[in-house]
Amino acid sequence: MKKIFTLLFVFTGFIAVSQNYQLFNVNSKKVYQTNSDSALTYSLAFDSVVFNNTSTILYPIRNINFYPLDPGNCSMWGPCYKRNAPIWIGNSVEEVANGIYNFVNSDMEILDFNFNIDPYGLHVFYEDDIQRFSYQYDPTITTYTIDGVVDSVKVYYIIHTTLGGDVIMSELQGREIIVGKDLGLIKFFVVNDFPNVLIPLTLLGTNSSDGNSPDVGLTKITYNDIYDYYPGDEIQYVEYSFDYNGPPFLNYHRYLKETYLERNETDEFINYTVATELFYSDSLEVTKDTIDISYEKNIVIAGIPFEFGTGEYLNNRSLRMVNHFGVNHWLFSTDNYYLELLYCGDSNLWCTTEFNYEYTYREYELGLGLYTEGWRLFYDRGNGKDVVYYKKDGVKHGEEVVVKVNNLYVDKSRLTIVPNPAKDNIRIEGDFGYDAFVCIKDMNGRQHMNSTNLKGEQVIDVSPLLPGVYLVVVVDSNKVFSGKLVIL
């Protein structure tokens, strides 16, 4: 009788030993990249294992296909979904014996590996009607270093040929397969779409909960990794909010600049003193402040597996290398489209706790902090923010939006307000464009009314305003028109 254990039970019941050139065990968590400036990473973790006589079959944590299922024993709202889509490592990995493995790709073809061959020995691991993939053991290379950790390794070179033996210069020809004594599988390739897609991979990070394998490279992302500022660093966001049926204060477009003045840290926290400058582009209002910000170092944003989900309507996560302002950075993103999923171990399903129509996303750039985020409810309400400029270690990236009002040209003489004084309606006229913005503020700077898309003149109902003196401001590109208005 076959026994299937989920990770919750495997972690407590599986006794791990030194890997001894094993590719991985059920506790392994690994992440790979194609090269140093890879666009994506490829995570590996296992959620179940089957012991079949002398063989061990490992099933990777898979993606989710969007097929609603009965929630079974799960006490959640539903609908529920099964992890049933293969990932890059394929459908399953069977360890037939020590050093002998079978990988199953998406076409249910077996890739047969034997890492016990003699020095300079040759082994064919895949063959079809037109091509052959084999590898040769090279005993001359015995160590490999990753993130400062030196491991004893076995190195195999892939040979891609026709059935007649002619070399095919593909992406895998001449590439290495490296197996470490402690680190396990270090260099390999994407199995799922093999041989149609040939993508070589290199280990980026690995850890194991059993403690017998070292934690090396990028295994988790913490606040300490993300929010890494020093005095003199700057970052500027553009922030926006819209609510088509809401009050005016829920609709804004503004720029937030943070200048880091001081940094100190303890074993648990990073503490910053930050000068902030908030500029509302639609009203010219500028507010400045100095605040203290603290981050708890060890809060984990994400860990292996970094990638999760398959498409819209489900939670998605990814870790990828991006180029922002000419510099490569690791960017971790989360994308929740309508459904918030939680794992239900009773039925091995991912289920919704409640159904909603919110769309949220967030991206963290390592060393820089929050890079972009957004929220939307249907198409009626939403908000978000994006980095437009930053300065790190004295080097500027992007272009700062200048937020000083006195840099704008003010032309008071070309704004006409009639009647003035007024009780009900006023008409404003001036030499401004179709996208101009008008706001009315009291003499304390508080905004009371606004309007957009002026067309050379605009009639505004001012009857809600209390008697007093107000300032009418029209913003058009880099020009500002202003004038006083008296309400009777």
C-alpha cells in the first residue's frame, strides 16, 4: 500500500541524512536562475512523497490550475483549487537508487540520470527520433563555490547530438550538470518543457529544514534585505488615488520625497530619521515633515518557493531580475487578482476565505524598499504609488520631480473671475489649455473645491462656500494663474 505524506507530516517523520551527492531530499528548498541577469527565477520545493518499495517519488509544489473543486473537509468558503500543474522540474522525480533518478516532463517522458558512472564515462539520459542528449563525467573539477561556501562536487558535461553523432549547438550543448555533496543539485536545466525548450539553470539559493544542508545564497527576503538606506539616500514616489463616486479628498495626484537623515540599528530593528516632502500637483500644496521609521529586521516577506500561481484570478508571486534606471535589481512581486487563497491541509487544496472583487499588487526591490503598489475595486476606486527617482550612495537614478512652487511661472493678470464678489456661480476665464486644473482654497490653504478639463472658461457653483475670502488657483502645464475671490 502506498503511503502519501504532505509536507506537514514529512517534515516531522522523514529522517534526513547527509545528502552525499543526492540531488535533494523532501525537505530541500532551492531556487535557480538562468544566468547572472536572469529575467526570472525557478523555485523548487516538495509537498508530498511516495515510498514505493526501494524507490522514492518526490512531487514538487506545483502551480494551480483554475478548476474549482469540492472543498472536502476544508471549512472555508470556496471555491477550492488543486495544485495540479507541473512546474519547471516536471511532474515528479523518482529516486530509483542512490545517484539514479528519473525525471518526468510534461509529455510524461522519462529523463534517465545515473550519476554513478565512471570517470570520463558517457551516459544517455534522453533520446527521440531526431536527437540524443547525454553527459560525460569530468573528474578533474572537484569543488564549486557559491556565496562563499565551498562544496565537493561531481561535474558532468552535456553533449547534444543527432542520432548519427553530429553535435547540435543548442543552449545545452557543453553546459554543466553539477551535483554537490552538501548543496545537492547546483547546475541543471528546465525539465518540464524539455526538449522543446532548453534553458540551463544555476543554483541561486538553497536551504533545508532538517539542518543537515547549509543555507546558501538567496533563500528568503526580509525587511533587512529590502529597506537598506543610509544618510543622504533619497527616494521619490508618485502617488495617486481615484474614487469616481467619492468626496474630493479621495482623488489626488501627488509626489512624496523621502530623504534619509540618520540610520541606527539594533539586533532586531533598523531605525531611520526621514525628511518628507509631499507635493500635490493638482493644488500646489506642499507639506514638509521629519518622521521616524522603524523596520523589524527579521520579518520575512517571502521565502523559497518564491514563485506561485499560474495566471489571472489567482494569487501570483515572482522573483525576477529587472533593470530600473540602468541598474539590475532583484524584484519580488505579489499579485492578488480577485481571489485570496489559503491552504487547507485537510484536503490538500487552496481555498478562498471569502469572495471579493479587489485587485492588489505590490513590488519590493531589494535594497530600495517598496517599488510600486496598487489597489483597485472594480473600476470605480483605486490607488497606487510608483518610484520615479532615487539616489543611493550618491548616485542618482531617474529624474526627480521638482516640487517647489516658486519654480512655476505665476501669471495673475490673465485670470478673470466674474462676478466677484459672488454668491452662487462664478465664471473663470484665462489663457489656459484643455487639461488645466482649478481649485479653490481658503486663506489657510485648505482646499474646498476643484475641477478639471477647463476649456478657456469655466462656470463653477460656489454656493456651498461660506462667506469669506478665497484663493482661486488654475494650474496649466508649468504655469499657475491665481486670483482672490470674495464670497458674500
